[in-house]
Amino acid sequence: MMIDLASPGIGVGRAFGSCGELLQGVTEQDRHFLVTLPIRRGTVAVFEPSDDGITVAPPGKSKAHRLASAMIARSSVLRGGRLTLHSELPEGKGLASSTADLVATARAIADAEGRTVPLVELEADLRAIEPSDGVMYPGTVAYFHREVRLLARLGTLPALTIVTGDEGGSVDTVEFNRAEPCFGPAEKREFGRLLGELGSAITHGDVATIGAVSTCSAVLSAATRDRPHLDETIRAARAIGAAGVVVAHSGTTTGILLADNDPHLREQVLAAQQICADFACSITVHHSWRPGGHAEQRVSTVDHPHLLTNPRTESTPR
């Protein structure tokens, strides 16, 4: 059913996903962090106010229902309504689908109230529900995902294409984050060094170093999740001139990072798809999110082009 987004009170919110993490680890102070890899796919949420309680579609989006209930309970404007989520992100694969749903939900409900949800309010609400990625911030960020707090804004990534393979199954992020990985002092110092290198590489648009850090993080992730295909994938990615390999540390996705300005990009994409076919049950091509242009609206152009028409809603996170 087509929704008239020009109707008074209709709220719309958007959030992008993250293609795994460029880096994930633990600081020397034992604080768990990750670095996002924002992609153009994400979630669009539409909230239609009513006085008939709260309903959420599709069914089963219990976390979004919980967030909507909390926001409406303290609202002076809303009493209830229907929340509809349109997501391009599969669940349990490590693409920040859950956080994207929640961020888009919060923005849609706030939009229906005629306001923009402050980050401090958004993070407090998410903190009460689950560990979260940093996709509420524009660009790439280092984020304390278990604490739902920002560590650092790292800037905008160079244009990247990521060919991902899904090894099958799913990972419960909440359960995964209850475990304590066995990283010693040396590994924690290494994570700090890698974070410093990554921040500098993003600032300078250094794709080679971004890929090298991401590959190191993927190798270190073997301490928390077995990936029998990883070593061969890294060797094959190097052979085609890829920048590196990226994994969803708490998901089932392994990706090959490619620089968009490489003159052999088309051939590399085809070769990366063949590499992923050796271990994956499905293969997807993602593109890094960058401010400006059509990328900000990519989350709604495939199946829901009518969602682009609401002038009140920001197409990029604040």
C-alpha cells in the first residue's frame, strides 16, 4: 500500500548499515570497540500516528516495538501508531541490521513529533535494548558498541566496493557480546596501534592501509569465531589486487575490499565473486556510504522510491 508521506504527522527515518567492521577489538582499559564500514543499504522506517496502540510491521521486530513504546510513552504528542520498517539488510549477518532498524525507528517517531532526535537520547534508548553499532553518526566512527557510546569520529572513507560472501546461518549479537574474548595485553596494544593507523589512513584516503588494518582485524577475529575459509580468501584477495578483507566480527559475512578508482575494478569484482563462491551460500556487492549524491538515498531507491519524497526527514544521520 502506498503511503502518502505528505500527510500531516507521518514520520520517516533512515539509517545506513555497516558491512561488518573495519576493526573490532578491546582497548588496554578493557573497553570493547568497533569501527564501522557504512554502506548504502540500510533501513527506512515510516511511522503513522494513531490512537490505537502500537503496531509494527513486519512482525517479529520486537526491539523496534520496544523502542517505539518507550518513545511514545514519554511523548506529549503521540499516543500510538503503526511503524513500518523497510530494510535492505538481512538479519544476523553482521550488517548492523538491528541498529539500523532502531535508529530509523527513532528518527521516524521523532519526525512524527516534528523534531530531530538528539544523539544523547537515541543512545540512551538503544543502550537499554542491546549493544549497538555507530550507524547513527555520519561517516566512519570508532564506537564502544557494548556501552553504546562514541569513541571517535574518523571521517569519510574513500569510495569502496565490497564483495561479500555469506557463509550461512546467523549470529545473535546480544549473545555474542556476552562472551569475553581471550585477548592479552599484547593483543590489546595491537588493537590500539591498528586504530591509530586506521584513523590516519581514513584521513588521508589511504585505501591500502585501510585494507591492511581490516585484514589484520579479520585474522585477529579468529580468537572469537572460527573462519576456516579466511586464510585462503586473504591469499586470493591479494592475488587479484584487492585492498584487503573485511569480516563481520559478530556475523556470518566475509568481504573483499576493492578501491573504486582502480582501473581494473570491473575485473576485480568478478574475480572477488568467484573467490566468495568457494565458501558462501550467497554473494552481494556493496558500496561504501559517502555524504552527498545519490548514496544518501540508496536505502530507499530499490523497492520504496516513494520514501524519498518527505522533505522534513534528513537523508543522512546527524
